[in-house]
Amino acid sequence: MLGEEMHAATLGDMFLKVVDALHQVAPNAVERLAASPSRKRAFVSRRREIVHPGRPDLPVLRTTSGWWVSANIGTADLERALRAVCEAAKLEYGRDIQFHGQAD
């Protein structure tokens, strides 16, 4: 992200790190991401129950910046979320944020 390599044990943890990093440099972009429509679930939310509406059994993670994200994501979900991050932050996917398809 923005030239800095990130590593995580899971895809959910990777997205959590991206949200925290984005919050550090552009907190308004995270707010825009939270307000953006998504197909199945919210990409991020200040409220845990918004991430998986009607599915409190699905795992979520809380970022250090206070946002909730899904812990239950696959590669396609993460790529979709990263594209949404780029749109919200006015970044270019593939240049400013790159994803190579796996967690460490």
C-alpha cells in the first residue's frame, strides 16, 4: 500500500491493516468507504452488526482505529474491498495498492 509492503496471516487481517493504514493518512476516505454500497456486506463499519447484517454468527475483526471489518473473506472479497478502498481514497488499484493474491 503506497509503496509499503504489508503481510498478514489471514485475508481478514490484511484488510484490517489496510483500513488502519488508510485511517492514518486519510480518515475521511475510510468514512467514504463505510458509506459506499456493497453487494453482500459493508466493507467497514463503526458498528459490528453492520458488517454482516442478519448474520451475527460470522466473525468480524476490530481495527485499532475503531472500525469493524469481516474476518470471513476470500481472495475475491479482499480484491473487491481493496478496489473500493482505492475508489474511496482516490487511489489507483494496481499502482497505489497492489494485492498479489495470498496472505502469509
